[in-house]
Amino acid sequence: MKKYINIFLLASFIGLSIAPIVNISNDIRGPKDLSQQGISWFNRSNLFNMDFTLPYLGYIYYRLGLSISPENTMIGKDGWLFLGDRHAYVISELRGQKPFKRKKIEGFANARSRWDQMIKEQGGIGYFVSVAPNSHTIYREMMPEWAAKANTSPNINYLLHQAKDDKTLADLSELIISHKNSSPTPLYYKTDTHWNELGAWYGYQALKNKISMADPSLKWVEYSNIHFNYNERNGGDLSRFLRISPFIKDTEVAVEIKPNSKLHITDWVGKTIRDSDLSDRQENMTHELIINSSNALNNKKVLWLRDSFGMALYPYMNATFSTIMQKHYKEVLEDPCQLKRVIREFKPDLVIVTVVERNSLSTFFGNYPEKNSVVLEQKQLSCKG
């Protein structure tokens, strides 16, 4: 026991001795702090700051199959990382540990039907919610055994079961699962929460199948007109939680679509933001953006309410529809008055919601246009006009 105590004391002494040297060196080589507090390493808390060790500690833990931040990132098999329970209780839901809320989910179907009716009353095709699966769902076998063999979510199962007979709900998981074993590369990033553009291609196909039931005349991107490129990249968002992104690699998948299309991107009032082509990617979803695509397959206006899973779908959507307004779904679904306003002013042919599975049970998916929706009841508001 005395031996281990001495080793601990020696390691602590070495660490405390090295920390000031490393922090002073980093401070001198990095940007200078010219505030009233002076150069940052004069501050004792900075002088003995051990944050510089976290990437190395995170990598050592990672190699041992352990996570320095399990609430954010869980270590799986063969280099796979998975989002932790801090985010929408994804692990608890996955393992069937959350209460079954049948009535709530049935309310979602009612809300979709009301919005669908509103779109059709304006002469549109309809309202569609597409659920993009978590990587946990597609690559469950790559999770730790205690998670992989657990029960499944009764809520997600019940929600997606509705998609079989509900023309407003698209379950994107079945088609993706059916192609994962024949794919030349994983359909999701191993080190990131998202699907890549190959996985999104199969999600796009599933969305096509659902919307085509409402309008078979729509044209869609053909496989013969796309080409995938594969390149190496640093680890993604899950590895950044562990501070190890520079130390591990992942496979980047990029799609090329022919014919290319010129994109003109504006804000709601028509002010130009930029001109681009189908290689464009849009991360910002906080403001309403309108994308006009010159060679789109369909002369249709689409209101696309999406989250970050829409990033990999972006080129396919712009190749398919001539005008797309996109925004994050949370703000407009939480306030049905805002969604009604956008629908009535923009007059879309289609409203498409793309939501990742872990957020598909959010309460606002039960809000609908009439005054007795959940949010309006709570705020005692009514939509005018």
C-alpha cells in the first residue's frame, strides 16, 4: 500500500511541476490576453490548469473502452461511439426504461392529420413527418452488450408502427437497415451522431416512397445520376465530447448529383445570402432561408422543417424541389400560430418535417392548427386569420 501511495504522490508532484511549464508555453505561443488582468498565466488558476491533459486522458480511456464523459458519449465496439443519456434520454428510451405514452403518440397522429388537411385545403400535396433513426437503432449490435441486448422503446415502436398505415408519417429506418450490410462503408459516422450522405440517400428513398403515395407524378433523383466520394476525416461530435477528435479518424462520404444545379439562397424578404450549387451545405437553421434551385426535378415549393439530420439530405432535396424554405422545426411547431402564418404566406405544395428519432417524441409534435392545441391551451392564445 505504501508503494502505491508513493507512486501517486510522485505522479502528482510531476504533474504539478509540468503544468506551469506547459501552460506558460501555450500562453506565449497562443493569442495574448491584453485585458486588465494581464497575461493569463500570471493567474494561479491558469498556471496549474490541467485541461491540457484531458485529450490524452480521454484517448487512453477510449483505448481501454472507457469514456471520460459517459453522459455525452458511450464507447461501443470496433471504434463506434454513441450519444449518451444527457441528450433526450436516448439510452433510457432505447432500453425501454421510459414510461409508455400511448395517448400522447396518438395525439401526434391527430396533429399530423390536421396539418395535412390544412395544406390540402390550400391546394397542396400534404404534410409529412419523416423520422431519421438514431445510430443506436441502425448499429445496435455495435453498442456495449448491456445496451445492445436490452429491451427496445415501446414509445418509438408504437410511433413508427403508425407509419405503416399513416400517409403523413415516414419511418426511414427500415430501408436503411436493409442496406447497411451491403454498403461499402457504414451509413453513419462511427464518431458522430449523424448519418452520412450514403445513409441519407436511403433515407431520401424512404421519404420518396411515402410522398409518392400522395403524388405519384413527382420526380426523384435516380441512383444512376449520383456518385459517392470517400475521404478520411477527423473524429466527429461524439469524439469532441471526449476531447479526442484529432486522435481518431472517420470516413467522410460526399455525394455528387448530375445534372448540377445553381442555388440562389435568400432570407424571407428576398435579400441574397449567397449563390452556390448542389455542393452547398446549410448548417444554420435559426432563420428562415429560401433556396431556389435552377435544375430541380419538380417545380414545387417545399417548407422543410428540419434538424441537423437534414444536413446530409440537403443536396438531394435541392435537386428535387425548385424552392425550399427551411427552418428548425422546434420554434414553429411550438407556436402553431407561427406555422400557420408561414404556410399561408409561403403557400407550400409540401410541408416536410425531418426529425431525428431521439427528438421525435417531443410534445410539440402534438400541436395542431386549432386553438385547442397543447401550446395554445397553456398560453391561452388563439391564432388569428
